Amino acid sequence: DLLTAFNSTGFSLGADASTAGYVNAASTTYVSWTLRKAPKFFDVQTVSHANGTANTIDLSVLGTVGTVIAKNTTAAQDWCVWHRSLTAGNNLVLNTTAAQSTTNAYLSVSGTTATLSSSAPTGTYVIYAWAHDTASTGLIQCGSIAGTGGRQEINLGFEPQFLLYKLASSTSDWVIMENRKSTRLN
């Protein structure tokens, strides 16, 4: 009773009968982000996966792949995150504060192909993928920075509207910043 429908103009929320008030609680403000599939920006696909067999997902519509997130929608499982700057063989977990790790690292990318490894649990997965557009007109960047212990200015060549970041090398929250507010996910 949380999200009840996707509509041609957005989505509908239910009454949220839970006592936690996850969505649509009276006198509470929420934020949501909606992305549209577009070449060299964002792609979303659904794949059926059987443990023991690797799945490959064609992401050539993106050009250079920057970030891929996979969610098993048929089993209670963490959100697996691959990012172009992580150590090879490592993934992050979107719904925890854990550092990058090889534990349950089900995602890898080579060129424009993502692979859901044979060790991933059986289920239906939604694959969310973002481009890394290095062109001067690129409106999406998926990169990394090294900390300096002080304030840094990162020049993207455009004013970002949305920024998702996390310290990859140790335990930390995921943080979303957008041109209107900042939100911690964990």
C-alpha cells in the first residue's frame, strides 16, 4: 500500500497502512527522483537470472558505462552497485554503509556490457545503468575524487542537479545532494 501505480504523468501513492509512515504520512514532506531512459544518460532493464549461469546485459545505448545498480525483485537481497572507479572485482551495497568489497560482488562491466555473475542468487533483477559522458556537452559524470582533508571544488563543466556519493574505501553513509536539499540514505 505504498506505491500503488505508475501513471503516464508520474505515480500514485497509497494510504501506507504501516505504523512506520514510509510514504504519504500526514504532515510529512517527501522527495522523489524520476529518471527517463535516454541514450548516453540512463537505461533500465529487467533480466531473469538463474544461479550458476552468468547473465550479460547490453548497455551500448549508454556509450561509456559509469554506474550500474542491480536489485533482485523476487528475493530479499541487497542492492548491488558497480562503479567505474571501484577496485576491480569489488562492488558497493546501496542499502548499507559498507565499504567496497568482493563479498557478494555480483556485478562487473566490460566495455558496454554488464555481467550479473553466476554466483548471484536466482531471481528477476532490475538493472539501472548510468552513462559516464566525457564529452564537453556531457550532462552526466560518474567519477571519483581523492580526499584532501579540506574543502575541494570539483569542476564538472556544468551545474549539477543531483549528486550521489559515498566513501568507497571505508564505512560511511550514502549521501544525495541536489540543488534544493541534501539527504542521507543510511
